[in-house]
Amino acid sequence: MTNGTNPHVHHTVLVAAFEGWNDAGNASSDAVRSIINSYDAHTVATIDSDDFYDLQLTRPCMCTATGRQRIVWPQTTFYETDMSDSLTLILALGPEPNLHWMDYCHSFLRIAEDADVDQLYLLSSMFEDTPHTRPLPLSIDDGADLSVDSQTYSGPVGIPTVLNMVAAQNDIESHSAWVSVPQYVGDGDCPQGSMTLVTALWKALGVTHWKDGDQLRQKAQEWVKQTSEVVKNHEVLSQHIALLEQEYDDKARKDMLAEAGGDVADEAEQFLQSLDEKSQQHHANHDKKGKQDSSESPSTSPSQ
């Protein structure tokens, strides 16, 4: 992600999340939904269900509004809000489409072009073995980097990945952010994941003060506390989380050494190597002494 936008030039940024396979713990959709609600964003466009949704897989819902029942069909809805004189946000939210993904991507990007969007940010979340007691891992990618060297994953993808690549191929600046949600928490909401994504987005856009930040932060803290209360009485799960914490901390230490680089990293490596050599020498001396002791027997005097 880029580090902020030029405050002297007006920018229009599109931020999107899709419910479904790319939305573990509802973290990404709730992140976009929280911005829509905090800034009273208004609807500016939709991509309807007729061409892109299998209604047996993504079913319409019955809801009650103003005393009347109505059917809500699956669709992608685009909202708009002015963050400041220099920044307008377009926020897209809806279920992941089931059909005709390339046509969907082109419809999506036409709406972005009509709104003079400068940048596209796609927020997603996935389940992973990571402890809820540590900051949730966040992966940020530049959609324009389609080189072989940038590929770190092989396997199934969702609509955010396809949309990100189509945007890049059409010279639209695009970015994606994935937050990892603890797999053991199940299908419930994960406010900690939403908080991680929103914080990363505002940092990228250079937004230092944002509405309802304390409220979202408090929800995330309460979620961590409640999750800890639930798991503390499950011995096996508690042991699993303790192992994840150890792995997380070990990786964090290694990353810190790697970032230090140069002489500091070399010195640390030499120090660790010297400890290993001392340990190996200690064990070798111990084994040698044991062999000597076993080969010696008590002396006996000759019979008189």
C-alpha cells in the first residue's frame, strides 16, 4: 500500500470487501461496513444479482423495514462519502459473485472509472493458525506486481485476487490486504481482524483521525478478552494456543534480527553459533568422561 495521498490534490479511493470465502470471521466485510456506518455513506451504484449470482447458493433474504416485509436480493452496493476536501471514499460491499467473474470485474471497474477512482483497495480475511493474544498477521500486496518473484501462494483464489489482477492489467492502481483470523474461534465475528484492516487502510491513506476508532478498538479488545475467557477452561486448546504463541514470538525475534541486518545480525548469528558449539563440546566431554569411568575397574592386591 502507498503511504498516504497528496493532501493538495483530490483523490477518490475505492475500498471493497466481499462476504463469503474471502471473509473469515466477517473481518473484512465488517471493516468496510464500519466505515460506511461511521461516515453516513450514501448509495451511488449497484451491481445487481441477475448475471452474477446463483440464487440457490447465494439466496435472497426476507427482511422487515418500515413495518413491511420485502425481499433483499444479493448485489454489490457502492457507497460514497467525503472524508475531507482532498479525499473521497467509494466503498463497495456485497457477496462474492458465483458466476461470470470476468464480466463482473469489468462491470466493477467501469463503476470505478465513472467515479474517477485513483486507487483500489481490496480487504480480505482468512483463517490461519495464529493466536488471538498477539497482533493478527497482515499481508499487503501491490496489485501491479505480477512478476514470478512476487508469487508466494499457489492454490484456489477468490474474487478479490481476480479483481486485483484485472485492475492492474487495466493500469488501475490496486492494492490488497489480507488479515489472518485465528481458525479455532469458529464462524463468529472477529472485531480484532476488522480493527487490523481499518487501521492499515487509514495508515495507507494518511488518515490520522477517524470516526468511531475508539469504539472499534474497544470491540476488538473485548473480543480478545472474551475469547481468552472461553478458551482458558479448555486444556487442549489452551496448550495449542500456548504453542502458537511460542511460534509467533520465535518468528518475531527472527524477523527482528533479519531487519536489523548487517553487523548486528552477523553478531547475533555468531553468538548463537558459539552457544551451539559450547553445548556440543560440553556433551562431547561428558560422553568422554563417561567412557573413561566405565573402562576403569577397582584395583585388587595379589593373593599372599
